[in-house]
Amino acid sequence: MPKFHGSNLLVAAFLLVGLPSSALSAEWFLMSRHGECAPLSSLARKGPEFRDLQTPYQLIDRMRAAGHHVDVKEHSSPNGPMVEVRVPAKEIGVMVVTAEVCKALSR
């Protein structure tokens, strides 16, 4: 279990408010500009700090814990939640979606 300190706890609580519990336990994927989905684990090629990510919230927490500014935009769709995460210092801008969103896009 990650340890949260001060403002990190507040940020984590803010991100989790309003999310259905299914979103927290969902399988998450990276969505490309063209609608294809890739495993979230494919971010590991960017560096060791991206290994073993299961959710976009873990990515957000790790980047903030490392002192990086992170822009987060949460979107909802009829098929499930989507989380846009941008970390300018790491040149990362990704849309992370649930498996349900990926399935709907592949129809």
C-alpha cells in the first residue's frame, strides 16, 4: 500500500471522489490517437518509474511524488471512465481507458 503524506493524501482523495469502485479495480489501457488500445505496462519502456502500473492514479501519484507537475482530466463515456494524464517534464501525454472503453472502440 502506498504511503501518502500531506498534500499527496489530499490529491489522492480528490482523484478518487466520485469514481465508482469498479473504476478502481478495472483493467486500464493506453488509448492511441486512432483508437487502438495498448497495455498500460507498455509505458515501462519510458523508464523504471513506469513499471508495474495498474491504474492511471498510480501513474499520477508516482509522477507527483517525483516532483513533476501533472495535468489530469477525467472524462466519462457511456462505456466507462477515461483519464487524460500529461507530464510535460517527462514528455508524456496519455489517455488511459478501461477495458470496456477499448472493447467499445474495437466494434
